[in-house]
Amino acid sequence: MDPTPVFETFWRFAAERQAIYFRRLAGEPAPWTVDSVLLTYRFTNAYRASDRVSQFLIRDVQYREDRQQTPDELFFRTLLFKIFNKVETWAALERELGPLSYSRTDFNAIIKVLDHNMARGKRLYSAAYIMPAPVFGHRRKHANHLALLKAMMDDGLPDRIRQASGLSGVYDLLRRYSGIGPFLAFQYAIDLNYSELLNHDEGSFVVAGPGALDGISKCFYSIGRLTAEDVIHQVCDQQESAFERAGTSFQSLFGRRLQPIDCQNLFCEISKYARVAHPDVAGLTGRTRIKQIYRPSTEPLPSPVFPPRWNLKADMPASDLQPSQQLRLGKGLFA
């Protein structure tokens, strides 16, 4: 691989974005960085599982003590939430229908609630990634998605997924369904793997999405005969030495290294970051602007919750990165 200057920025970006996360956990007042790009635009956390939506999925959808943990229930709740990937949509459903579970689900009732919210101008889907509509003959996208979920349940997919030998096997099973492309199938596989339904190694499998492909094109002049997935695995493997070479300190997620899913996301985020930090690097899309503006919240971050089998001690330690140690991420980025 032949790296560009953006690749060094990749590691500095990851370190600073993670440092922001820990500063917020420690209760430090805003602003949590002096990087003007991170102050202006919205970027996901370095670790996918620590993002707000993933945290809601783990805490409130998958591991709530008052919810059943059978394969059917875990699969149903996880996919119902992730189809929309929006906390507000889940909250609206539970407000109208009570605790959501497969054993007491009326799919038509769910559709009616979503119809009502849509008529009131409420957005049902997150803008995080495109959700193509599966083909089940319904007029509205959300009704087709509910039909997809029902078809999965009727097919006994939760049990078949539970018996898959690895993440790639879970991915292959999900890919067989209408409306689920490669990137979405991978995302769902990771989400299901957070729950007690599965226990696969996250390091074993990755699929590069469109944003990651753009980020990789900006980080390397050439990757030779490697696939994008090969690049992600190699980058993940070299993370400790790479942070050191970049002259920055990275605080892991309570001892957990970056996984391929995290590096995939970071390539997507550096694709956006480089539009401002390295405007001379075009990438694959040619986009020059970052759409999502960062709006800081005054609410403190809740204590993080992660899959118990990760054995993380998430006791909210203060970051050992002080403001004086923050590093320049790219040219002219500090106000």
C-alpha cells in the first residue's frame, strides 16, 4: 500500500475523536477539542459500539432485564430497531404499543403507528445510511420493511442465524432477503452480534461500505491487488504501531482494540473529514462539503453499556489526554 498524507491524518483523527468521547464521559465542560473541523461538523465515535444509537440498541433493546432473551425475541427486537435505526421511532412505537416483543406483536398495529407518525411529518428512518425498500407489494416503504421482518421470522431465520459458524455465515443468510445489500447485511450482522444471540469474533469479517471505499481511496495512492477489506484488516492489525508513528496517543475502549468494523467506520469518517482537512484530495465521489453540522449537547453522556462478554470495565475514567497534548490533525485546522 502506498499511503497519502491523509493516512497519517486518519490516525490522528481517530485518536482525537476517541479523546473527545472520554472527555465527555469524564464530565469535562465543552468544548472538548480545539480542532475546528470536529467543533463544526458531526462525526461518529471511533468505536461503533459507543455511538448513541448503538448504545441505545445494546442498553434498551437487547439487554433490558425486563425483555426476553430467546433467539426469536433478540432477532426481532434488534432488526425492528435497526430497520429504522432511529431512537425516536422505537420510542414512538413503545409509547403507543407498549414493550415491543415478537410474542405479542401485531405487525398491522406497528404499521398503523408508523403511518400516523409519518402523516404528522415525523421522520421514521435515520439518515445514517440508505435503506432501500424491499419488494413486498406495499405502497409505503415502512410497510414493506415490516413485511420483510415478518418473512424472516416466518422462515425461522433467528434459529438459522444462531447456528451460523461465523459473522460471514450470518451475513450470507441476511443477504438472501430482498432489500438487504452487502453493506446493510454486514451492519445487521454486527448489530445481532452485540446481543446474546451470537458470540462471533468481530475481527473475523468486514465489508467496506461506500464511505469507507472513498476514505481508502483518499488514504492510499494505490492498494495494489488488495481488496478494500484486506486494507481494513491490515490497518486494524497495525493500529498500535501506526498511532506511535503518527505521533499521537490513543486511548482504547476500556482495553478493547479497534476492530475491523471500527476501522471501516473510521475510513468513512476520514472520507468526510478530508474534504476540509485535505481539500486537494478528491477521492471517488468528488464531494467537497460535509453536510452534518455538529450541535453540542449539554446533557452528560450516560454510563456506557457494552456486551458483557467483552469484559470491559467501563467505569468512566478521565482521559489521560490533556488539552496541551492535542495534536494538529491537518493543515490549518485550529481556530
